[in-house]
Amino acid sequence: MHAYPIVAKTVPTFYFIGVTTRQSSIVKLFPRWMELLGRPEIVLEGVDHKIHDAPEAYRATVAQIKYDPLSLGALVTTHKMDIYAAAQDMFDFLDPYARLTQELSSISKREGRLEGHAKDPISVGLSLRAIIGSGYFGRTGGHVLCFGAGGSGIALLLHLISQKDKADRPERFILVDLLPARLEHARRLVEQLHSDIVVECILNADPQRNDALMASLPSGSVVVNATGLGKDLPGSPITDQGLFPCNGVVWEFNYRGELLFLLQALRQQQTRHLRVEDGWLYFLHGWSQVIAQVLHIELSDELFARLEAAAAAVR
């Protein structure tokens, strides 16, 4: 048996495991979505962990979901890789993406079994397709520069590797992080998947070097901030002097916080002819995918459109 104190919930509870969960738009949005889905009795409860918290703290959170009947499941942000490392043995099922990436964004239950899924490759793919459409890299010859090799950055890489049409895959994907373990993890994934994308893993914490990496990109390239800088921590991976690629796409994965990277891109939007996107659509896809998994509902395009419309009211 487990040795963790379990709180017996009196109402069906969906958990949000993050760092500053009270500040998320989901706090206002969740009740609206539950009404829309015909499940108004379900409440949202935030669980804030320190970044890279103690393994036992993560295991206690997973135990609460596993052993309390009214704890339905959870969406995980920030701690996806840490929860997998700390508690993978507590799950009865882990989906192929979770095993491949060694991370969890969704915790759910089915017939008494605790299940873990990595939904980010799906969520990031749906979001990217909405931003750039199909055949983008074939049309533009653009590369991808992704700052941050955590869960979201790896999800973007996996999505692009999985694209069957060569025009939907960039020729080159540059992944930058300040943690060697994350880059080594990315290298191992790429070796397993035998992609034709040239993947460069660069260990770097110097924003000026990141500026130089941006300067090396061809026109039409996609530059992504998947670091958490601007949300969980202040700052940006680049300096104010860094120039985005002409006719490129700039995607900030966050939608709240100081969003310095987004502001830097917006200042160059006209002169560099940029398409600039924040993380709102990614946020909506991420949450709707996990809610569908936890509540065992079919997430059709029509249902997502209704959820998106309801979300517009709280933005």
C-alpha cells in the first residue's frame, strides 16, 4: 500500500498541476467549459509545485489522484518530465508518446487503472497547423529555431518529425537549452526516430549567441520560445538587438506573464514582415485534449470550435 495522506473529495475534482496555477485563465474558463460539456459538478483545483520539486512531493500528488475516487485526473504543466521521472511506476498505462518523451501532460483513470499520456505533440501540432497551414516548409524553405528543450520544445520536434509530407517538415531544426540532460534526451529521441530533419542540439544560456543563431536562419523560418522565460521566470532567450528572420513566424508558447520575447517580436513585426503568435491557441488545444482524455469524451472539430468560442469571453 501507499504511504501518502489522501484527501477524500466530496465533489468530482480535476487537478491542474503547475507553478502559478491561480493566475491561469483556466480558473475562469473551466466552469464555463464544464457547463458546456454538461458536467457542471466538476471543480478545478490547482496544485503548485516548486520547479524541479522533490520526487516525493510529485508522488504524493499522483497518489491523491490514483487513490481518491472523486479525483478524476489532471493536466500537468512545467513538471511533465519531473512527474514522469518521479512517479512512472505508479501508472498502470503510459501511452507511446509518454514512454518516448519520458513526460506526462495528462493523468486520467479508466476502469480503476491510472493512465498517463503525453498530449503535447498532438496539441502543438493542431496549433501549428492553424498558424502556418499545410506545406509551409516546402513553400518557404524556412528552418525552425526552438529555444527550450523541455516538454513543449520536444513536442514540437516530435510533431514535425512525424509529418508524412516532406513539405510539412523543415530541413533543419535547431534546439537550444541550458541543461545538458535535456539536449541529450532530445538526441536520443532523434536517433530512435531516424528523421531526415537535420536536428542541431546547442547548449547555451547566452542571449547574444541566440541572437547569432537567429541571424543564421533563412527567410520564412519559425522561431519559438518554449523556455518559460517571460512566464515562470522573467526575461527572454534573446536580446533587444536580436533580429528575427524576414517573413518569418514568431511563436511565443506562453500567453500570460511579461512575455518579453513576444514584445520583442511585435516591435519588429512591420519591418521584418513577421507573423507573431502567442500561446493562447496552444493553451486551448492543450487543455481540451486533456479534458477529453480525463472525461472520456470525443473531441470533434465542432466541439473544439464551441470551446474556443466560450474561451474568447474570458480572454
